[in-house]
Amino acid sequence: MRSSLYPRLAMQSIRNNRRFYIPYILALLGDVAAIYIMSALCRDPGVKNMTPGRPNGYMYVSVFMSIGQVIAFLFSAIFVLYINGFLMKQRKKELGLYNILGMGKGHIAVVLTIETVYISVLGIGGGIVTGLIFHKLVSLILHQMLGMPVPLGFYISWDGMAWTAALFLFLLGVTLLVNLNKVRVSKPIELLRGGNVGEREPKTKWFMTLLGIVTLGAGYYIAVTTRTGVDAIVTYFLAVGLVIIGTYCLFTAVSIFILKALRKNKKFYYQTGHFIGVSGMLYRMKQNAVGLANICILCTMVMVMLSGTLSLYLGTANAVHEQYPGDVNISVSYFPQPVAGEEDWRPFDPDAMLAAQTGFIESQGFHVENVRTSCRMGFGAGKVSDGVYTTDRFNDTAKGGIVMITVITEANYTATTGETLGLAPGEVAAYGVRGDTLTIRWTVDAVGTELGESSFPIAKHLSRNPAFDPQITELVTIVVPDDAAINDIWAKQAEVYPDDYSSMRWLSYLDVNAAEEELEELQTRYYDAIEDGSFYEGTGSWKRCIWNLRSEGEADAYGLAGGFLFLGLFLGFIFLLATVLMIYYKQISEGYEDKDRFEIMQKVGLSRGEVKRSIHSQILMVFFLPIVVASIHIAFDFNMVEKLLTLFYIHNTTLTALCTLGTVLVFFIAYGIVYAMTARTYYKIVER
């Protein structure tokens, strides 16, 4: 008889508390399904056997899904423990009643264990079944976003099932141990009264208030002053950490300071809706603060991930065309003067090289429709200050970081942009430099010997980089009047970098009337043709000649951007689901806490309409505070996200701004829908 009592009590408990348990089980089911799908995608042999031409396909899928699994599980652990704490708080009276009626703590432990088994079966089992059902659909979406062929067949990952089940059994086992320990250390009377223990009025914590203001200010300052993608990588997590600390301080201390200030404003405070809302929030702010901060941080994470990955994906097409202006892109590195070890050096002949390349393509039955060429050189330098650079890159005086200085001629600039600058001898046009003069101190790298300096008056500041050259460092581009000027700069940098001097680069962009498959075949023939030493005869001396197809670069870029977008959408959905459920549980919790309070207020003369207005005022204040703060975080974070995107060659500020604004607007709409749903539940509880 007793053996069947415990399972019936466990099932009855879940059924009676279904308002709490159903969302919890559904969320657990969704997390399990997500992690199984990501695990299966990593192991799917159809993904491993990608067709030729997509060499990085499996790597992108494997890396992104592996990262996704780790993030999703860590977040699931935090979320499950958070919700479990809420559930135990709501069930204290029930467990205390069991104890009062004669059940020992050991018997209660058995009931809780059986409940955990039921939840495991429903959540983990249901999640794996859901994952099996949706795995193929997700696979189709992922490969479409990556621009890769879809693997055929239906795959079941038994290893993925076992791994996912083991992770969540461990997680639920931890929650069970936490619950059993709470029962063990609690007294029956404490369990019966646990849900009714009130909060004392929190004191104004001046140190935490100051800490919140300082950390938020520091995080915002780092975000808005970041200048390059490299700086963003180095400082991003520091800024995020400071903002997270500041957010918790904001809700736990600064909010109390603000609420007390509102209470001192008698015109505002002594109104029915404001009086109840402010006083209610003030006395419960200690327990509300962490929940509100969690919701705020989750909202920020979702919006940053979605806006950033969407900007990356939508900006990839333009980035590809900037990196690969032609169907066939040829880069030749050469030295304009003889260098050590090249006794038979001959000047590089760009016209002969272009003739050899176009002649080969024409000989294969294809027509070269458009030809563009340019010449440039680039070298690294240490930034002393805006407009002042040193070739002793790692000297203590170069505290502004490393920059890449690219030099092109005015003729190349005009060919690229169609604009004539009319530079006088000694003048330059510059991108990425402030001030009226650009100065380069020619100091032997790592030695410190000064060889003079060059100062160039800046005739025009360029708003757009005319020599797009993918780099992760800060970019500086200078346009000089002619070949003599660029050759002079090359000779000086070769002198100060005796073991690491840069070469000149001749670039040719060719548009060819051929399909993607034909271009890939053409490239194969090219590599076969250059085996013959006579292919480059008459082109002079040069170091390296590289062929790049736009189609290959595009496939690789979309594989990377699509993987990020998919991961952002996948994790964004999980975080959004968690945000919704945290808000739902918070509203239910507050509803039960407010129910008795509002009943008393109605008994002492407060009308039903006044009760509803005061409820509405309090919910609005609590509910929309996190997303308002999250939107402020997004506004300050925009500059840093934009700089991070430059690492993927995305330089479209307008696109990033539109994606960010659109994401925030859509999220506000979704948040409003959640508000309408949870507010209705809150009203039903309070008015019951």
C-alpha cells in the first residue's frame, strides 16, 4: 500500500501545481531538444561528407554547434536551478503539511525523488523525441543559411541521445539534492510559514549604489571609446563584466535609492496607484532585484546576439565584393628595388603579368569582360598619437596600439572611386587619421636607431577607406601623388624593417563570363599550367602570385556568417524562452504575494477599480524596467558591436544600426505580448 502511495502523491502534487510545473517541463523539454539537435548536427555523417568546394562546411557546423551546446547547457543549468528555487518556495506549505500530518523527512524525500523521476521522463524523454522530430528541419535551415548542400537521409545520433540525457540527469540530480537539503534543514513550522515571510524595508546601500554607478559608467566608457576590432576583442568581456555588475547594483541598490526618492516626493507618492506600487516594490526589492537584473541581462543578450549576427549575415554580400571585386582576383607581391639574395633581379612588369593571365583565360574558351588593376603597399606601425606613428612598433612610446598603414597612388584612387584629388608633391589624402598632418618616425624596429621622419600635410580627410584591405588592426590609408612617392615610402620602410620589410602588391580583378563550376575548373587548369616555368616568362621578378575566386570566398564567408546567425537565432530563442518563463514565474509569485494584501485593501475601502489601477501601475513599473535598461545597454554597446563586425569585414554602419533598431523594436513587441499574457494571469490570481 505504502509503495503505491508515494508515486500517487508525487503525481498528485505535479497535477495540483500544474500551473507551475507545465511551463517548467516544457522549458526543460525545449532545452533538451535544442542540445540534442546541436549534438546530432556535430555527429551527422551527412554533414561530414560535404561535397567538394565547401572544405570548411563541416568545420563551421561542428565548431558552432559545439559552442552552442556548451552555452545552452550552462544557461539551462542556471535557468533550471532558478525555476526549481521558485517551485520549492511555492510548495513550502504543502511539504510542511505533509510533515505535520505524520510524514517524516525521509518519506518527503521519497516523494520528491519520484517527482524528479516523472519530470525527467517527461522533460528529457520528451525533449529527445522532439529533437528527433525537428533535427532534420533544423538541418535543412542550417545548411540553407550556410549555402551548403543538404545531406540526404534521416540520422539518429545514439551518442547524442546518451550525452544529452546524461547531462540533464546530472542537472536534475543536482536540483534534487538541493531540494532534499532544504527539507532536511527546515522545520515543519518554517515550511508552513515560508511563503508568508515578509521582507523588511531595505536600507539604502551607498557603497553598492556608488559601485553600480562606477561600474556602469566604466563599462559604457569602454564601449563608446573603442576604436578598433582588436580593441573590442581585448576589452569586450571586461566591458560586459562591468555592465553586468553595474546592472545588479542598479537593481539592488540604485533602484532602492530612486524608490525612496519617489517616496519623498509627496505629490507623486500620495496617489493611490503610485503609493501602492512604490511601497510594494520598495519592500520587496531585495527579492525582485535579482530577478529583474536577470531579465535585463537576458534581454540584452538576446538583442545583442540577434542584431549582431543579423548584421553580419546581411552585410556579407557587400563584404565579399569588397574583398573580391572580380570573379578572378590576382595578387602579386614584388619588390620595386633589388633585395639581398636576388642577383638576377628584374623589374616586375605588371602589363606582362596581366597579359599572361588574361591570355591564359582566353585560351581556355572564356572571355574576360572587365579588368581593373591597382598597386599598393602596406606596413605595420606603432601609434604614438593621432597622426603620429613610429616604425618601432612595440616601443613604450607606441601606446596607441598597432596600425596597418596602406599606401596607394592618386591614379589608383581615381580608378577606384572616380574622384580626382589634385594632390601637390608632398601632400597626401588620408583615411583613419585626425589632424592636419601625418607623421611617420622611421626608427629601426626593435633596435631604436632613428633614421629620420616624414611629415605629410593632409590635403583631404577621406570618410571611406579607398584601399579595403582586411586587417584586424586599426587601418590608416594614405593616398600619395605618384609612383615616385610610394616607392620612396617603400624604400624607407625596407630600411627600418631589415628582416621583415613589406613588399609591393599588384592587384588585378577580372570579370569572366563563366559559371561558378567553370571557374573552379579554370582555376584547376591554371595551377596545372603554371607548372610550366615558361608561363610567367617576361613578367620580371616577384615573390608570390595568388589566385582567388570570388565564389570560393563567398562560400566561405556565408558559411561563417550563416553559422553565426544560426547560432544566434538558436540561442536567442532559448534565451527568449527563458526570459518569458522567468517573467511568468515572477508574475505568479508576485500575484500570490499580493493577493492577501489587496484583499485587505479592498476591505478597508479601496474600490475594485482603484485596486486594478494600482496593480496595473505596479506591473508596468516592474515589467518594463528591465527592457528599458536593456535598451540603454544596447545603445552604449552599439559602437563595440560595430567594431567587432569589422573583424568580419563589415563596415556598414547604417546596416548595423537598422538591424539593431529593428531587433529592439521586434523584441519590444514580443515583450509587450508577454506582458499582456502574464498581466492577465496576475490579475486572475489577485482578484480571485
